Amino acid sequence: MTRQFYDLLVALEALAGGALSRARELGFRGVGAAVAVSQLMHAPQRFLDLMVEVRKRGEEEGVDVVTRLVIDVALREGRVKALLRRWRRKFEVISAHSVDRRLTAFACRDSRIDVVTMVPGTELMRGDFMYIRTLEKRIELLLAPLHEGGLRRRAEVLAEYAALVDLLKRKGLTNRLIFSSGANNLHTLRDPRSMAALLHVLGLGYEEALNALSINPASLVKENRDKLAGVVPVRGVRVLGEDEEVGEE
Amino acid sequence: MGGVRYVVAVIEELGDLTTRIVEAVVEFSGVAGLAKVRPAVVRIYRKKRIAIVRIEREGLPLFRASLAAYPRPILRIIKVTGTLRRAQRIAESLSLPGEVRDQG
């Protein structure tokens, strides 16, 4: 069976501006249409309308558009909780950037946040990994920081990514890794196999690297869609249809 | 074991392709990496904006990683083959740039 690749973080406005066709050309089956929380707070209706439009265009182009909310600014815990109460059921994926220690710790322990996006210069602690493992969260690396700044800065980002990949291998969490472009424009998008090759060069096995762009994000999207559809009302419970049977494990 | 691979790709940025590729590989992995990849542009189909690039088989991941990590898109890889004849056949079968899709 051919792999279905997902780029789970592309700015919604970029998708509206042609990145959707570009993602299809590159071989992606699905894209995460990301709205930053700062944008959503200022003009919620505008972005929700744009989301509907991009989704419709995705259907026409044959690209699966996943709605995603990104918490990319350091907010107080109470503020994040209020945001999650309001928006959790309106977005298929919710992620938080590890912009500061408190937000990272909160993102790891709150089950409503699905993905922790690693920003260069930040790290995860032992307790964070425990929550990530228990709550089945995903850890995300982005391609965009590798394109920004001078050579030295980019080398530092590469070194951090290599160290994180090594840590995830030691902790047996490579199946939780997602690699996305984090693109704000067309030029940051790359084909999935080249992105996987980059992860491979950083120390991950090639199959695991391909999984970080296909199986890992796709399984998250499926889980969350099942939750929103009521098929999984609470963690560990799945409502079976009439023709479905409980599989032997 | 040695061996080469032929990469069929769409040219994303016009200009001296060889220089751009060398720049990207050297920037990512240095001269040692370039020695491992040893890229050479074999053929360019100007109208279709398609190129065939020969690389060392062992250098394929490094070549792809270099293209991914380079800030500007240089090439969009369509297919990797083991023979030049097959690469040419694929390149010739491709139509207009807008219709070219990744074939894995």
C-alpha cells in the first residue's frame, strides 16, 4: 500500500494563497491548516470562514484539510484553559509551541492538547516525557527553522534536532514524532521523501522517518476525528457500529 | 558496494543548476558530503523544466536532505531510478510542469 503523507502544519493563509496545490504536487495526501491563537483572538470569524473555504478547495483538489489551532504565544494557564474550553471541539488538532517552560509543561499534561511543537532553544524534561507517553501525545519538529537565519543559527537548529531525535530513540518514542514544514509560504514546502531523508540524516531510521510524515500524523488525525464524531466518547471506549466486531488482541 | 542513481526532477529555480546543487550540498554537509553525493547534471529538458541528475547511490539521503534543508527550493524530485535509460523514459513521459506529480 502506498504511503499517505501529511504535512500537519501549514499556515491557513498560505494554503488559501496556493500552498494547497503545491502540497498536492509535492505528493501530500493531507495538510494541517493552522490558525495561530493570536490570529484567532483578533478576528475569529474571518479565520473560521477562511477555514471553510480552504476545506472546500481541498475537497476539490483531493487534499485532506485538517483544521488545527496553534498556541504559539506564552499565555497564562488560565487563559489557555479558557481557549481550550472554547475551541477544542471546533478544531481537529490542537498544538502548543514550546515557547516557555510553563506552557510546555502544561501542554504535556493537558490531554486536550495533542501535539507539542518543539521550538529551537527549548527542551523537554523527564516528567514531560512521562505525560507524552501516558497521554499518547505527539512531538513535532518543523522544517521552517532550518531555513531561517544565518548558517550558524541553522547549524544550531540541526544539532538540537539531532539531539532530540537521539533522545526519542533512547526513550522509545520515535513513533510519536511528527515532522512538518511549518510553512508560511510556498517556498518552505518540500516533498515528503526529502523531508524524511533529512530526519534520516539526523539519525532516525528511514522507515521511522517516513512514518513521521505519514503514519504518525495520520493516526492522530483519525483518532481526533473519531473523538469529535463521538465514536470515542472517552479515552479507552470505542462505540462500535452494527457491522463492527471487537477484534481479538 | 558502489553504484549510481539517476534523479528525475522538476527545476524550481532557473539558472546554473549544477552550481545551485553543489551550493546546497556543500552548505548542508561540506566538501566531504559533496564527495559522497558527487552530483552531476546529465540532461536538462528546458521546455519541460525537467532535469536528470546523477548521484552516488550512498549519497541519495544526503542529497535529498540537502535539498530539503536549503532555504530556496531548487529541485522537486519526481522519481529516482537505477538506469539512465529509465530516467530518460520517465522524463520524456512527463508533460507540462503543472501536471508533474511525485511518483515516490
